[in-house]
Amino acid sequence: MLKQVTKQLALQGVRQFSVSQQNNYKVTVCGAAGGIGQPLSLLLKQNPLVTDLSLYDIVHTPGVAADLSHIDTKSKTAGFIGADQLADSLKGSDVVVIPAGVPRKPGMTRDDLFNVNAGIIKDISNSIAKNCPKALVAIITNPVNTCVPIAAEILKKAGVYDPKRLFGVSTLDVVRARAFIGHALGVDPQTVQIPVIGGHSGVTILPVLSQSQPLFKGNQDAIEKLTVRIQEAGTEVVKAKAGAGSATLSMAYAGARFAGSLLKGLNGEKNVIECSYVQSNITEATFFSTPLVLGKNGLQENLGLPKLNDYEKKLLEAAIPELKKNIQKGIDFANA
Ligand code: APR
């Protein structure tokens, strides 16, 4: 009996080993002890493509890592704490996900967070340039519209910028649109397809409801209400949490889904498509989110603008000047 069990375990071991040889990815979460970082790390701990999960923060990561390391999935978890350990946390990373920063409080806009979060992105980007310049980098820290151009400038200065490897995570806007449409239509949100393009705050978020599948049925009033709800959904959560932070659990879910898609692309899976905020020449805004095919080197193909109706064209017109402003602010910060 014991022999049989031992044999079975050995077989499992062999099987696990052969899987890990194919799917051998290191993911680092910067800001891993936070409201987003902890559930994001928990979800990534369950991703079978991850073999090394590296958790970096300025506080609490030894505890978070010890806790997660008891979960019976194959990835090894390691905690890194404080700026002195940032380099070690990043070395060898295939994907770096960044939710480090301060969250929004009631009455604050995403741009109010700018100075603190911009500095954090600058420091982490500098370390990425030195320690894992080929990693795919996914930025969650707000304001995403500005933090992504900051990271791009810092990576450029270090001579390692590859626009195919730097992403702003706007997945939560898609996740919210799917949830709201699914529940409004009485269908499983997981079956809803909808591109959400533009940026990741307020009027820059452009849900292309005319292209949703199944189609969102409603008069213009209902369409406008839903559009505004998706654009302002972050504020809905900030108000409901009443001083206890901004969206964390849904953001962690969205971040884990996006990181999972980056890993699927790295791993050679076909037809991995996500909307994400990247360097772009699709509109006048030099960073813009559209549906992208993800592959072995990150961004494989930008699928461009979906078909827009007249209302959506107006939304796009409103988004572009705001986006351009947000982008310029990032460029100026990085070059100051
Ligand atoms: N390096 C690494 N981690 C940092 C740094 C830094 N320089 N500065 C702060 N952090 C960590 C904090 O210690 C904390 O654990 O980032 C984490 C942020 O967690 P929370 O304060 O709980 O904030 P959260 O709700 O997770 O939001 C983080 O994501 O969506 C955005 O707007 C949000 O920019 C904010 C970020």
C-alpha cells in the first residue's frame, strides 16, 4: 500500500516536473502587500503557468509570502521588503505587475494621486530597466493614463524601452462592462464580449456598447446611463467604501486576468486578446487602449479601433484631448 502511494506521488512529481519545464514563468508583484496586491497575489498563486511568484512591497511581504507559500500549488513564493530588495525581487521576471501606490480617498480624483504614485512608478521602472529589461510590465497604479507614459520615458532613458512590452491595465473597465451588461440582459457576464477603448479614467474610458455581443438593448438614454456608469464605476466603489479605499478585489481579479493573458501569450497560446493601454498610433493620443493580440513577445498585433457609431465617435472626441493632457503630464514628470 505504502509502496503504491509512494509510486503515485513520484508519478505526480514527474508529471508536475514536466509541466513546470514547459511553463516556467516568474511573476513579480510590486505593491504585493496592498489592498489590490494581496488578492492579486492569491489569484496568481493559483495560475498554473507561474512557477515563481515574487512579492515586493515596502511593508509586510514576508508575512504575505509565508501565508501564500502554504497553498498547495506548484509556484514558489518569495517575499522581498524595502527598496534594498527591489532588485532581487525583479531579477529573472517574465512578467511584472505593479499595483504599488496610494489609493483614492473620497473626493480625490485619480490625478490627485499623481505625485506620490508617479514617483513610485519612476523608481520601479528604473529598477526594471536594470534587472529585468525584457519583462512584460503591467501597470495598475493610477493614474494609469499618466503612469504608463512615465514608465515608457524612464525605460527609454535607460535604452531598454520596447513598446510591445509595456501595458496599462484597463481590464477592470472591460470586466465591469461585462458584469453590468450581463446582469442587465440576464445572461452570464462571462459570455459577454465588449471592447472598452481609450484610457482608464473618467471620460477617457470608452465602452463600445454598439459592438457588445450579445448586443446591449436599450434606448439612447439607457446607453448613455450605462456608458457613464462604466466610466464612473471606480467612484461608485470609493463612495461605498466610505474612506476605506478604492476598488481592490475587482481590480485584483482584472489584474490577474490580464497577467494570465500575458502569460498565455508568452506560452504560445493563440488568439489571446485583451484591451490594454499601450503606445499607439491608432489615434492622436500616443497611448491608447484597443483590443490587442498578445504573443510570445507581448503585444503581437494591435487590432485597432472597433467600428464606432455617432455617439461613440463623440465620446472619442471628448477622450482624446484629455488623454493627450494625461500623457504629456507623464512625459513632463519623467523628464523634469
Ligand atoms: N514600492 C512598493 N510598494 C509600495 C511603495 C513603493 N515605493 N509605496 C507604497 N507601496 C505599497 C504599499 O505599502 C501598499 O502595500 O503599495 C501598496 C498599496 O496598497 P493600498 O494602499 O492598499 O492601495 P490599493 O488599493 O492596493 O491601490 C494601489 O492601485 O488602483 C490603483 O489607485 C490605486 O494607485 C493605487 C494602487
